[in-house]
Amino acid sequence: MISQSKRPYRKNMALAGLIYMEENEQAVTVQNLSITGALVKLCNDVYGDDIKHIFNVISVSSTVDLYIPELRLAGEAEIVRADTTDNHHTVLALEFKSVSHCVDKWQYKRKAYRKILADTGRILLNGKCYNFTSVNASVDGLMIRLADPIAVEEGTITRFEFKRLGLNGKSKIIWVDALSDEGTFIGLQYLNIQKDDIKGLPDFHE
């Protein structure tokens, strides 16, 4: 058992943030923070004293997306504890899984939040279907990697399928980076897919 003295230092604060849980973005107040995690309180709490529902949510998936604008911190965290306060607010203890501490603020004002996401999909290029692995995903597009260097023009309109997010439709190739030893990285923009149709990804606009 880790003694209290060996736990990472937690700084008390009251910062506004957002988490993505149960397919919804929810405002939170960050009550304290350390290098390993955070304690957050749900602001517009829809759970109240229904801690059983929170436990049911965690049993399905304990991972949430977190964004703290003032600290330029964003990424994934795991719910390791849930409790209710005397004034019927839900408090969640989060442990960071994959977060960036130096996200530029402009990225969240001009672009959608990009979630690190590695899974497989398929894309049509030069009349041939290729398998790809996603690097990250947002409500606006995907960054993907193909195993081999492939010549493809920026601006090309093509079709793709990405079952992890239930996406199947047209996309536009925004940029291409073909590297001989790392394959081909491609930035895709959705064309016939609406943000509201994408489940499992937060938007995180301030």
C-alpha cells in the first residue's frame, strides 16, 4: 500500500473543464490536480445521489476524454473513484492515461479536438482498396497511416470505412506525407458525414 507521503502532490484549485462521458460533453470543475490525475466535480449534475447509475456507467467504460482549457491539457483519463457530496454533486477521481500538457489554445478554437485512436479501416486510393491504421480522429476528420509509401494527390475525393466510429462515406485528402520507412500518413476531411452522426468523439469547443 502506498503511503500518503509518497502520493503525487495534488494542488487544490477551481478550474473549468469538460469531460466526455456517455456520449455527452459535460462541464466540470477541477478541484485538485497532480501529475497523475485530477479530482473533478460535475457542474450541471444529472446524476445527483444516483451513485448506482455512475457505477453502471463506469462498468461499461471507465475511460473519459478530458479538456482543461486554462492549463492547455487534453486527453484520456480513467475514472478510478466516484462519490457524491453533501449538496448532491457527483465527484470523480481521474487517472491520466494519455494526455498532452502543451496543447495550443488555437487548436481548440479553430479545430475540433483530436482523440488518439488506433484502429483499422479501409480506403480507396488510385482505384485500389487499402487497409489503414488510424492515428487520431476528430468530428471533422481522420489522420491515418498506410503501411507502404503510396503516391496520392492532395485534394483527392475518395471513399473510406472506419468501423470503430461507424463511419462509411466520402472524404477529401487534405495532406499526404509518404515516408519510405514509415509508410504513408494522410489527413482526411469528412465530406458527407455530420458531426452529430459521430458517436464516441467529443467536440470540446469553449
